[in-house]
Amino acid sequence: MILSKARITAIGSYVPERKLTNDELEKLVETDDEWIVKRTGIKERRIAQEDEYTSDIGYKAALNLVERYDRSLEDVDMIIACTMTPDFKTPSVASLVQAKLGIKHTGAIDVNAACSGFAYGLHVANSFITSGLHKKILVIGAETLSRITDYEDRTTCILFGDGGGAVLVEYDEEQPSFLSFHLGSEGEKGKNLYCSNLSKSMFEEDITNSNKFVQNGREVYKWAVTTVPRGMKAVLEKASMPLSDVNWFIPHSANLRMIESICDRSDFPIEKTLYSLVEYGNTSAATIPLSLDKGIREGKINNGDILLLYGFGGGLTHAGLLIRWNI
């Protein structure tokens, strides 16, 4: 295991002002607040304005970071935007954020690993910095899932919302944040969670050509509650650390029942698990930074805490990171 030389030094977040409550969803599809909360734990989600896009959300999260930590972004030498809902196919969200921030000398790339995206983005940033190729990277996880949500499908429209978070990752050989990682993908199961505007696919089954989010919730649930506990174990084994040393588990906030099952199968207390789905719903690549920042704002996360981050979702992909928090 190569020792990291990268540290997370600041964090920011942003969610749109508009709320979509469970009561409002009752007017769109056959559902109700009790049914939604019982099955998902979600009470409301945020929805971007018509003229508010993923790059806007990422930009505002970065501004929040600057304001709270009094940091300069002028010397950022790479921007990594993690999203599955880009403004355009090209230019990238990262390039659009670069333009909004006015950073003149930086690379800009997007990472699309859906709900695993932010964990993958952190892993890439750690790799770039530890290798010596970069010194200061802005990692963004941002989504406008409301634009690909089918509000006639009661099984999916209750889940998704918009929002974003951003962190700075900088060179620090003395106090690195990254302790270990575990990555994986099972592309053959990608048919269970997709968004397509294509009429043909590698999958044998017909693919819905709607440019809307399609999910086989039962199959994704079965995959996640077996895959994530195994991945958590792998991350900890690489760091030679017992699960009891983890202060906070921060999984992708897909569904509270799924998180509860993962914790139960991992023998990890749900009381030491952070999630953002109650207020924001499933925001894909944004759930982990939103959950992380929520934990910081609420005074739960302290310097020196060991955090186990685990993203899982479209691809199907998953990514776990063990981090020592020290800002």
C-alpha cells in the first residue's frame, strides 16, 4: 500500500432553495408521506430552478468552501467534477466550474461513476497528489437528478434530489487523510440502474429510450447489501484497522432501509452512521459530501476521527475510502 501524501483541507456544500416534500409528491403520483418514509426514510428533497444546472451547484459549493475556510482557489491545479448529470456532453462540468471561478491554470475533468462518483473522485485526487503530479485539487460531487427523474414513476420519483459538495485536497506528507481504499465494478449488472437515450445496448433486455432514470430497486438493493459490507471489510483489512476504530460510517445515501441493512450485516452501529437523505433525498455523487458536511456542521465529526466512506450505484460500481479527518 503506497502511503498517501494528500490531505483534505476544506469542505463546502450547496443545495437549491426549492423543496419538494412527500406531501407534494402525493399530487403527482399515487403515494403518501407514510409510505415514502417507511420504505426510504426520505422526507423531502431539493429541486434546482429551471436556470440552475450542475455546474452552478458545483460552483456554489466551491464558493461556500472559500467563504467558510477563507481559502484561495487561484492556485488549484486540477478540478475533478463527479456527476452523472452534466450540463452538456461537452464542455465538462469541471471546465464550466473553472470558468465561473476564473482559475486560469488548472486541468479540468469529469468523473462519471454515478453514486460512487465522489469516492472515485477523491481516490483520483489522492493518486494525482501522492504521485507528485499535482499539489492542490478541487473535487466536486454535484447533481441535478430532477432533470432525469420520471415523475410518473412512483418507485423512482420519490427518491431523487439535487445538490452538491466540494472539498480541497492538497499535498501534505506529514498529515495525510487517505489511509486505504477498495474499488469494484460489476458492469454486467448495469442494466439494473441506468439512464439512456440510446435504442440499442449490450444488454439483452430492451432498454427504455426515455433519457430518464430507470432502476430495478430490488436487484440494486440485493447487490448493495452484500457488496458494501464485503467492501468495508476489504478497506479495513488493507489498513490493518478493526471496524471498532471507525468513528463514522458515511455511505451513499440511497435509501435508509438499505443503509440499515448494510450496518446490520457489517455489525456497525447505525448511530455512528451519517446520511443526508432525510432532507435531500438521493443526490447520487453528492450524497457523501453532503452527509460529510452535515456531520461537520452538526459538530459530530472532529479532527482525528476515522471516517469510512462508501459509494455504490450505477455501473454497477462501488468505492470505499478510509480517511482520517484533520482540517
